Amino acid sequence: MDVKEFIQKTVTDHPVVLFMKGSAQFPQCGFSGRAVQLLKQCGVKNLVTVNVLEDEEVRQGVKEYANWPTVPQLYVRGEFVGGSDIMTEMFETGELQSLLKKAEVTE
């Protein structure tokens, strides 16, 4: 399976996927940590994280897949949502909570 297939399979097999630096338990950058905190505050259940630091091909591939230059990257039900800044803006307006509730991925 090539990197694009791996990313495609990951985002379609799991309702909420965060490509990040580190893991939900141990984020390895502030932006990834913020993204995880926002999702926890929204009550996301079954968050799947992919540590891009473990595989350079995935780290580059995810940037090309979404045509988005930075990590973290959030996918909900296979759709790219955005990075940490967009997630923060959406959270502040209530849009992130609405999106996650509509996708039926919160408690």
C-alpha cells in the first residue's frame, strides 16, 4: 500500500483522524497538543491519531493529500477540516462542536 492509499484508508475507516506530531497522550508540538485538547473539549470519542514523526513519507504525503502545508490535520468522516488555527477559530464560533455533533462522533 502506498502512502496515499494509507492516508485514504485511514481517513475513511475512522470517523475522526488527526495527523499530528506525537500522540494524543504525548503531543510533540504545541499545535498538535492544542488540536487534541479542542477535540477532547468537544467530547470526541474514538479519536484516531497518526504520528507523522514516525514516517517521513506519511508526513509529506498528508500535506500533499490535503494540499495543506502544515500538521496537525483533522479529518472528520473522510473530509479534511483544517489545522490547529482553523480548529481554534471553529471552536470559538461553535462551528467545530456543530460539525462533530452532526458527524455523530461526540459523546
